[in-house]
Amino acid sequence: MSTANSIPVDKRRTSPAVARCRKAEKYRKTLWRHRLQGWLRQLPRWLMHKTSLSALVEAQVKARTEQLFRQANYDALTHLPNRAFFMQTMENTFKQAEHTQTPFALLFLDLDGFKPVNDTFGHSAGDELLRMVAARLIASIRDDDFVARLGGDEFVILLRNVVDREIIETISKRLIQEISRPYWVDGRTVHISTSVGISEHPHDGKTAAQLIENADQALYAAKRQGRKQFCFYQSIQQMPEVAPDRLQSRFEVDVAHHKLTPYFRPITDLRHGRCIGARLNLRWQNAPIDSPWYEAWQQLLHRSQWSLSVGLWMIESAAYYRSQWGQLPTDFFISAPLDMSLLLEDDPAELLIQRIKPYGVSPAQIELRIELDSVYKLDQKAIHSTRSLHQSGFRLRFSGLGRQSLDLSLLSQTAVHAIALDGRWVQQQLNQAEGIRWVRALIAMAAGIDAQAHVDEIADKTQGQLLSRLGVHSGEGPVWTSYLTDKAFAAYLAQQLATDA
């Protein structure tokens, strides 16, 4: 009699439950096979034929490695190299430069005016502004140079293979100019600027860390000079013997003790030889620097608590002496420095009109004098303020043409009555035919924008006659007289008016 154990295995009866499990497993395997075939059919045909499974894995590993490298070495916001990547690149650049004796320069930058934008309009606007700044930095440097974001609003640039300081200066000026152009962020115009500190290999540091530290010190020195400035570390070594902090303190104490005194010298019509105005300048009594005149210490004034008050005092002094010097011709004017702090006021034109009104002087009898390098530091609001001053009737003069570079795009946004050529530069140009052509071209440019050409520091009458023939309207300098006290100038003026009469 046969038993269950004697029946062949494949002939045994299968319980319904086991059968259902086997059927479900078979279905799952079939479903998985169909899904896999569907996925494979969706792959490009070339990938099916040319890419092996190992190649796919390798590509994924490579992509993941690149992703991790970017996360570790690049700034997520601006996509520039970050601080870690910069430090590694800086060390490699330094070692290579030491080996090949190839010079390079390190530029430290930060943004002037970024924090108010970030605080006023929000972090999203600040982030968008930083991305725009990063794009402009990349566009302003050469292909072989390296730019990174250190964090916040701080950036750093490595200029490789630079043997000429003029290249560094040109790139620094370009960076300042590009970063200072207006931005359009979240439907509004935003204005910022930058300062640049520069250290150079090999003479500014024996290690990469020293170069970084010295570039940072140069940046600090540049910011102390005002907006839109660049500074070489070497120039810090050439500062006056009086330490900067002590010099600043000494200056502020002397201002408080009335050690600034007004002096005057005549402005002469070159064609007719008559005195048409007076230049007001301030002398720092017993100044511990090479020159006691305003132009030499104006940066100290800008950094002091006295900037606005002294700026207003100079304008009021011009109006006061204009009213005190007897019966002057109606078109006689006093030329006074315009301190940049005044342009930061809400309505500088109205402010100055109210200040000169008590003296019975009109805006047309006051000339506001601005150095060109100061003009280039102005933001858009301040530039609009210069136009407002001009429209209110004040005479406006930009000084230093020839000594300072010419930015036509910026000058086209302003309105001036006169443009002053630097006297020392003019004297050099008049010694050669090519130079005379340049002087004539600048005079023609001034005439083209309805501005009179003026020359500071005319050396002698022969030079004055030549400049008059070239088209220069007015001039000043030692050929007529040096700076005089208010009483001495009043006597000089009385004598000149009597002679003209």
C-alpha cells in the first residue's frame, strides 16, 4: 500500500494557500520585469548601446564629487570661491611666485554703503546686490586673475603676473568705477561704492599670511581717506611722522581752538587783466604736515566731527568778506572749497542760500570749488545735489583737470560754470607741441559744455598770455600775488579797482 511519502515530490498536492502565495510571487516578478523594461525603453538609445553600468556609476560618483567640491570651496550665494579656496590658492600662488620670482598683487575690497541697503530693504535685496557685485568683479579683472568672497561684503582678488604698478592702479580704478555704478534691486535704484587695499609680492611680505595682513591694513588706510579710494601698503610707510591717530587728534584740537585762518588771492581775467574774483583758502596754523593749506588736510576734516560746521563756515566766510570789501562789481565772486559733507545734506542748495542770505550776497557771487577726485567719489544723490546747486545760481568749479583722470560719463551728469586745469600739469604740457594740443583740446571740451577754462598756479605773465590765446578765461597764482590775509587782500583789491577805474 502506497503512502504519502512514496508519492513523487512534483506529484504532491499543493494547498490553496501555498498556491496563492506562489501565484502572487510570480506576479510580482512579472510586474518588476515589465517596469524595468519600461524604464530601459525610456533611456536614450545611444545610452543603451554605449554606456555600461560601471560607466553610469562612475559618472554619478564624479558628479557627486564635483558637487561636494563646490559645496566645500565655493560661496553658495555668489558662486565665487570662498575663504577656504582662496587660502589654498593664495598659498599655491605664493609658493609658485617664490620659485619663479614672478610678482603678483593681492587686493582686499569691501563695500561702502552695503549695510544700510541690507538693513533698509531686507536680506533678500542685500543678497541680490552681492550677486550683482560678484558679476561686476569678474567682468573687471583679467582671465588669469582670481576673485573670491571672504564673507559678508568682503572680497579679495589675486592679480597674477603683474610687473607694472600702473596695471594694478588701472584695475583698482576700474573696480571702484564699476562697483560704484547704480544697481537696480527689487524695483529700486541702489548706490554703493568700494575701497581697495593692495599688497604686492615680494616686497610687502615674506609669507602669504603677511601679504594678507598688509593688504587688510592698506584697506583700512584707504577707508580712512574716504569713499572710492585705493591704497598700496607701501604708501602707509610714507605717511607723516606724526602717527595718524595723533595727527587726527591734533587737528581736531586745533580746529576747536580756532587755528584755521582764511586767506585770499586774486582770480584774474586773462584777456583783460582785471581782478574778477578771490580764492578763499584755509591755513592750518603751525600744522605738523608739509603743507598748511586746506587741500593737504581736507581728509582729516572729512573724518572729524567738524566737517559740516567748517564746511558751512567757509561758505559763510566767503559771503561775509564779499559783503565787507566795499562797492565791488556785481559779477565779482569769492571762490570757496565745497566740503563733501554738505552734499550729503537733504537740500544743500537751500541750506547754503539760507546761510549767505543775511550778508546780502547772491548765489552767483559765490563759487563752490570741488576737486575732481572728490567728484569721482560722489554717489548719485550727491551728483544730483551739484546740479541743484548750479540751478540755484551758485557758480560751480571742478579743479584738478590734468592731474586727475577724466571720467566723461560722470561729468556728463553734472553741470559746472568752470573747469580748472592743474597749473603744474599745464606748465609741463606747454613745453612741447603735443602737450599744447592736449591743453587746447581740454579748453575746447570745457567750452563745449558751456564752462569757462581756468588755470591754477600760473607761473609768469608770458604763460598767462599764451593761455589766454589758447582760450583760457581766468587764472591765479604767484604771478599776481601769494595768499594774503583778509585785510591785506582788501588793500590789494582797493588798489586794483582804482587802477581799473
